[in-house]
Amino acid sequence: MSAETKHPPEIGAFFQRDRSWHPRGLTPDYKTSVLRSPEKALLSLDNTISEITGPVFGHGILGALDNDLIHNFAKPGESAIGERIIVYGRVLDERGNGVPGALLEFWQANAGGRYRHKKEGYIAALDPNFGGCGRTITDEDGAYAFRTIRPGAYPWPNGVNDWRPAHIHFSVFGHGFAQRLITQMYFEGDPMIWQCPIVRTIPDKAAVEMLVAALDMQATIPMDARAYKFDIVLRGRRSSVFENRLEGN
Ligand SMILES: [Fe+2]
């Protein structure tokens, strides 16, 4: 079920924060988050004009393969190893309206759970044909799509044996650089989601489920790729959980 239909559209001009929907400021089971947890009461600052009017992204900044992680790092004629998928959906506001012109950036581990990053320490092999990042811009309906391979789960140093479920990181830029939100997408049916200490910082199961992309066999490409649908809700009482907006929305 999509985010639009799961929750009725918000009405009115002001949306009360719902602190039971978003993670608490301090979540000790996610150990590296503790030192960056706020210790003092929050202050609300207005955006400056330059923050909210900054650059508007256009399709001119995109390269031809920016939305194709299967090929955008691969040698000519080759492709990344892994389960070929399409990720698609819409960026929505609090009323369920599409948000056009939003720059989406996404990054992920390869099919074995390994990032192409100099600080990466996991023993899984690098894929010489997979870089792990891409970008696209939402169309006039707020829709987006990209091709990639399904990332693998990977272990991380938190508890004795903690693993991240398969996930794709998303950054959403609005119309200025101050309007940046970051979240993660998970995959329907993955039992590792509910084991993850980062996911478990989200108190409401329904909020987690909004981060879980649904397998959509209607949007597949036969003999090529399966499809996962992931909508991102920017605002409202039932917004997506963003990890750089811990205080809610
Ligand atoms: Fe990750």
C-alpha cells in the first residue's frame, strides 16, 4: 500500500509534531548516535532567504547514466553483479501532492554488502563494475525511478553481531541547499529489518513500514528486473522518518 493511501491527507496549515512517530533524541542501543544526541532543549530558527531560495535543480545537471547504478560505474558492455531491480515512487507533501524538481541522490552497498569507500572494512568483495551511487530529479508529478542491484546486508560494529538489513540511502534536496532530508529504504519481506538497532530507534511500527519498499510485480521488466515502490513523504504527522531531522517535522 502506498504512503498516499495508507494515511489520509493532512488538512490545515499547521501540523503538530508527533514525537511517538520519530526516534527519540537519545537512542543508546545505536551506540555511535549517543555522542551526537542533543543535550539541551531545541531552539527553532527561521531559514534565511538564501537558504530557502537557493539553486533550483534542473535535468541539465544529470548525466545519461546517473539513474542507472547497474551501468554508471561499469566498463562498456559490462554490468554490476546482483539482482537487477527498479526502484520507483513519488516524493509527496503532507497532502499527498507530488513534489516536482526535487533532487534525489541515493547510495548503497553492492550485492555482497560492501561499500566502495576507503573506510569500508567489511570482507565482502568489491564489484569492479559497481560504484554504488546515483541521482535523479522528480518529474512534474513528483515521480522518480532508477535502476540498480539489490544491495546485500552487512555487519557493523555496534553490538556483538549486529547487521544492517539490505537498504538504500536517500538524500532529498528541495529548492535550496538548506532543504536536505536523509532517509533509508528497506525491502519488503526482509527479516533483518526488525533486528536492526538503527531501525529499532523508530518507535512506531507503521513509521518503519513507510520506509519499507513494496515489491511491485506490475512494474517489473520481464526477463530483466523486478520493481520496488518507495514513496517519500516530506512533511505532516505521518512523514517519512528522516535521520537528520530527529526532532520530528
Ligand atoms: Fe548503509
